[in-house]
Amino acid sequence: MKDFEPTVIAFVCNWCTYTAADLAGTSRLAYPPNVRLIRVMCTGMVDPQYVIKALLEGADGVLVSGCHPGDCHYINGNYKARRRIKLLKTILPQFGIEPERLCLTWIGASDGIHFAETMRKLVERLTVLGPGETKLKMVI
């Protein structure tokens, strides 16, 4: 598994984390290219079906990231996301997926450095975990 590069799907809030990703890019901060950003208006809009589908269809990890609690542009969207992620982590083992493959973070719009560091750490953690079970099943 030396050549393993994890695929990460990141559902990011338009107002905070996506802006931080943009700041990281304009600041020329490097982060792994195997992270695919999906911009959503709010993390509260991330349906658990999207997370499960991403993991079942070959993503090695999923990140949901948005505004800090109390700073949501939609008042309580990040609280909804936090409850959903907690529930998803209890459900994922039923699909044969380790809960560690799902991550929730809060990254503010001015946190470009924190965004890049979070992406690097997540990819490192997933590299240690290895490919997801569903990816292994697709190869066989």
C-alpha cells in the first residue's frame, strides 16, 4: 500500500470554510490535491445520504466543515450538522465503514492556514487507515 493516496470528499460551508480554502489558495499554502471540495451554503444542508453515498462509492474519507458554533449565517446550521455527524458515526459501522473516516471541523473564513493544516492531517490519518473497505470490494 505504499502508493495509496486517499480520496477525500469535503463538504464545506460557503461562508467560512470555502472562503478559508480560497484564502489558502491565494496565499499559496499547499494542501493535498486529493481533497475534493463540494461547496454547500451551510453544513446544516449536508444530508447524511451524501456522506454515506460518498463513502460507499469509493471515497476514503469525508470531511464536513463549516462556521464555528454561534457564527452560522443560518443561525443553527452548524448545530444540525454536529448532531447529524454524531448520528452518522454510530450508523457507519453498519455499512462496514470505520467512523474515523468521517470528520467534522469548524474553520473560519480567515483561517486559511488552519484549513491547509487540517487537510494535511486528515489525509495523513486516512493514509494510515488505508483504503476504505468499499474501495477494496470494488477492486475485487
